[in-house]
Amino acid sequence: MALKPTNHVSLRGCELIIIILAGSLIGVLSITIGFQMSKPTAATEQVGPFRLTLMEIMDTAWNSTMAQPQFSLVGPNGLQSSANIRLPEDALIQLTIISYDTPTPGSTNSEGVVSGTVGGTEYLINGTTAMGADPTQHWGQNVTSVPGSMLAHTFTIPQLGINIPVVGGDTEIAYLYLNQTGTFQWLCETPCGFGPNGMQGTMSAPGWMEGQITVY
């Protein structure tokens, strides 16, 4: 039941209380808004591992008559050159490699040994159709090595002791830490080029089967 003011004076008192309360509420809102504005936004915070995704494709850009294998960075604007890759130091890195190639003749079992990753393993997904998905929700297995007969390429950083075998037509996911800054060479160790020993062509072309890693 609403109460009616008994006289003009009491009404003025109510108005005064309302004004005071309203002013207090505005002050609280101002403090709250100011606090929220000063907090970092989610966009500035790193959530989960640093993700590096490479796609290995056959490309005729080397010359018009012979397709050659190429590692490309998968970025927000499509495929980009892998000649210069930047990665953070002392951060968990999720490296995903998607291969659309076939096994390379002459690859060896020693080239197929995983090294430098968390647990000394990589997660191998049996097919590129599962690319970009949570590896735990698809068929696959953790492996410490793959036979040379299955190898298409490797993604190897010799100075850091890292070797990621790449199985033709499959997707590899590996986790690693880089514990020193500097610039290091990455390369493929399988004979996937052309010429008598398979080490010519794009094997020595930056952004194809070799390049640089800058750890910052």
C-alpha cells in the first residue's frame, strides 16, 4: 500500500533522499565502469598453446613442368611463405602439419624417429580430413617413430634437436617448447626433391623444404 506525503515539507524530504541516493548510485556506477575499463580484455590474453599450422602440398610454382613439395604456413589470409617462421621462447607450441603428399622413396627409418617434442611423441591422424579438429575426437595414435616406407617428409630443426616425421596423406600434431632464442634452420631430411639423389630443386629453396625459425 503506497503512503501519501502528509505535507509539502515531507515531500521535499523524499525528493532530497532520492537525489542523494541517485547521486550515490551514479558514483558507484562510475567507479565500477572505471574498474572494468582498466581490466585487460580477453583479446589481449594468450589462451592455450601457441599454434603453428603447416600445410604440405605439391606446387608447380617451382617450374611449369614439375610439381615440387612445399611447406606453407596456414594463416588468417590463407597460405603464406614458410621461409621465415617466428615462434615464442618457453611457450607450449602446438605444431600441426597437414600433408597432401605421398611417401618419398628412399626415406629411412632413422628419419622417422620423433625427437624434441613433449613426451618424445607426435599424434598421427590417419588422414587429412580431420584437419583442424581436436585430435582426441578422431582416429589416430601417439607414435614415437614411423617407418621410412610411410615417410613423405620431415620438419627438422637440427640445432634444437627437433624432428617431426610427416606421413604422406596424414596429419601430425606435436607439442614442443623452444628454450633458447635465436635464428635456426628448419629443413626436410627426406630425399623429396629431384635429381640423382633427390636433393635438388626445392630442397634448397627457402619457403619450400627449408627456411628459418626465429625464436623470440
